[in-house]
Amino acid sequence: MSKARLIDGKEIAAKLRKTVAAQTLTLRNSYGLVPGLAAVLVGEDPASQIYIRNKETHAREMGMNNFSRKLSKNTSEAELLKIVSKLNANPEVNGILVQQPLPTFIDAFTVIENVDPAKDVDGFHSFNLGALLRGSGGLVPCTPKGCMMLLETTLSDLNGANAVVLGRSNIVGKPLAQLLLAANTTVTITHSHTRDLPEICRNADILISAIGQPELIKGHWIKPGAIVLDVGINRKKTKDGKQILVGDVDFDEAIEIASAITPVPGGVGPMTIACLLENTLIACCQQNGVPVPEI
Ligand code: NAD
């Protein structure tokens, strides 16, 4: 069997960003509207600082306004909620995201529920998750949305395919399973208590992993010809002591068995930010009663 085709998330995300930038320009020229994104960071977590910087840079490249806030690690929950409330009330801010993880003394659920659902561009608010469950409206969580876009570029018809999702987090696994269900796949969700995971994986036409376990999924877990999306981002030390990023899937083994696979890095990751920018554009249109462009 020949090697799997690489699903190039970098390239697909770059195309999406180009479209979002063009639509942002149209919005400005036709309606005088400039989408505004506020990414809120509490503390100095190094990975979060990189994520926030990327989001700011890409938002600016789209021609969007940046209202990001960087808050001290001692910021209290009450102070953070006050800032969220101010951003909610600012009509120039169309999208708000609060970077996770938050310090342990701040309840992430309370913070998410206090973001105006119309501005919740992460799609984490109960209102948006409820809309996802119902199958219409609402802002869709970015990583699952990006996964669906990658799948659609790979497989023209998802109808009836067996999709196995590894991981049941609120931000990836659960919303992704809903999107796969809406796309008429037959979905199995697995988690840390699942029995005989390799056997379940071997039944997957579409295998998507979001568990955060470096290279757990081996080649012999994969059905020949399956499509594999690897959401996991894990740090690994190589034999010569270098730090590298790897996914949840043993890439070298899986590429010999699957028909298409995402690399880590350069697969799902770039799609997450591109979808965040798309959500900000959509939120801006919806808040201003302007038709949402076809993307
Ligand atoms: P999480 O820790 O909230 O959830 C992990 C899930 O995996 C849990 O539901 C757990 O039950 C399940 N799990 C853990 N070990 C398992 C095992 N051995 N077998 C089966 N299931 C198992 O994680 P998360 O926030 O959903 O993130 C998961 C991974 O995806 C992480 O590596 C994270 O860095 C990555 N991630 C990547 C992106 C991206 O843009 N590419 C976005 C979000 C998360």
C-alpha cells in the first residue's frame, strides 16, 4: 500500500485566512464595519502567551481591530468578570475569548458563561454548545470546526462513514462528535475509561484523536485506508535531547496504513486560528445585521 496523503492544514488554513481577509475588506468597504477581536490573557503561561500573540498577529493581518488584554497573574475572578463585562458592552468588540488555562482561583466555567454568547468566538458558552446540539445557529468551537473543514477537503461524502473520536473534552471531543453526527457519520466517542481502544479504532473510517497522549495510537490500531486527524499537541524529547512536538498518533507508523493524515505540527493547529478569525467575522456580521458571507 502506498503512503498516506498528507492533509496540509497550513495550506488549507492560509486559504481560509485569505478568504476571511477579503470578506473583512468587503465588510469595511460596503458597511464601514471593522471586526474587533479581544483575546484576554491572565498570567504568564508561556504557551498561552504564544497562542495569544498568534491570534493578535493573524487578526491584524485580516484587517481586524485588536482589543486584546494582558492581565497580571494575580487578577481576581471579580476583576476578570468586570473586564469581560466591559468588552461585552463595547460595540467595537465583536469577538471575545479568554485564554485557558486560567489560574486555579478563577472558575473557567463562570468566566465563559459571562461572555456575551454573540461574542463567544471560541464557541464555548452553553448557548453556543446548545445550538450545536440542536444543529443550527450559534458560533461553532474552532478546533472541531477546523477538523470538519479538513475532512471535507479529503472526503467528498461523509455519509454513513464510521467516525471514532478519541477524547471527550468540552472544547474538542464533544463538539466534534456533534459536527460529525450532523454530517451523517456514525460516531463513537472514546475516553480514558474506554475498553479495548485499539479494536474500536480499527473500525474507524475516520479517526480523530484529541487526548494529549504522545504517539499512543499505533499503526496496527488503524484501519487500512482510514483518514486520520491528529489534534493532539505533545512535547517529546528526542534521543539527542531536542524538544519536538508530536501528536497522539505514531505518525511514522500511521502514514504507512492510512489513506490521508494530518501532520503535527502543521495539521489541525493552523485551522484553529483560521476558524477563530472566521468566527470573528461572522460575529461582526450577525451583531450588525449584515448578511454573513459564504466562506
Ligand atoms: P483534555 O485533557 O481536556 O481532554 C483529554 C481527553 O482525552 C479526555 O476526555 C480523556 O478522557 C481522554 N483521554 C486521555 N487519555 C486517554 C486514553 N489513553 N485513551 C482514550 N482517551 C483518553 O484535552 P483537550 O483540551 O481536549 O486537548 C486534547 C489534546 O489536543 C491536547 O494535546 C491539546 O494540546 C490538543 N489541542 C490541540 C488543539 C489544536 O488547535 N490543534 C486545540 C485544542 C487542543
